[in-house]
Amino acid sequence: MKVCILFSSPRENGNTAQLLQPFVQQLQTNNCDIQQFNLYQMHISPCIACCSCQQDWSAPNCCQQDDMQKIFQAVQWCDLLVLASPIYSWYCTPPMKCAIDRLVYAMNKYYGDEMGPSIWAGKHVALVTTCGYRPDKGTDLWEEGMKRYCKHSSLHYVGMLAERQRNYKERFMDEQKTTNAVQFAEQCIDAFRTN
């Protein structure tokens, strides 16, 4: 299985990175081929709604020549797209929001004079996230948004791994979180194998 991971935390060794580590290790144990991008180290401009991406239905073709070009290629290549972001104000971080906005328009040829195809239809999407609130109150809006995003784009939503840190005085990772991350990696692999 080919996996593209978009990592969108400003803290390279923070909670989301720590949670992602056993998840990635389990994917590697299962011989997955992985490309990972740190969005905070990339130049990703917001979508400007120019519709130039709608002129050619065979490729993303965004007029903005920035680091999204690398991400477009990796997303077209992968079987599983993993979106890994901490929750800021009940949604993903700004670089992730820019990336998903650019992807939804460039990969879905729905917005021109004629309705075209979703050129990434059938790919699997999984979320890895961390938050301060209980996940059912902290991550629910992002998950619901991404479920709608997947339905709109004809993508397969696999699920979400969400873990909480109550305060910064306690150590974030523990045995249960590691187990949950490993099990979620297996869930992603199983979802790919059964579809």
C-alpha cells in the first residue's frame, strides 16, 4: 500500500508527531511505501478560486506554482491519504486547511462550465489528530467536515485516531495511545485490502 501523510503541526516533536510515530512504524512493518510532508516547512498558498484547475480534467493543473505541486503528485500516487493535524479552535491547523482546499478543487473537476470527474475517486482517507478537549467535543467538527469532504470527492473515509492531552504537565504518549495508533494503522491496511 502506498501512503501519503500530510503532517500539519508547528511542533515537529509535539503530540501529533508522537502519535504519528507508532502509526507509521506499523505501516512500515506491513511494507507500506510512505511519503510524508511537513506542511509547516512548505509554501502552500490558499486557493484563490480562479477555476484554472477546471480547464483540464486529466490533472490538478493549479495555476499557483508552489509546494502543492509535490503534494498533488503524491496524492495521485498514493492509495491512502493520512491527514495528521492537532486541533486548533475545533479544526485542523491553517496549512492543512490550505492544502485540503487546494486538493478539493484541483482534484474534483466539478466547478467549471461542465461537471467533470473526481480524478482521485476511490482513494482512502484517514485522520490522525490530537486535542485538549475530549475527542467527542474537540475533534468532532473536523471529522464531520472531512466525512463530507470524502463523500463530495468520492473518497473512502477510513476513520480517525484522536488522542487527548489534558494538560502540558503530563507526559502525552503512553502504552494505550501507542496501542491505539498501531491498531489504527492495521485498520487502515484492512480497509485498503477489503476495497
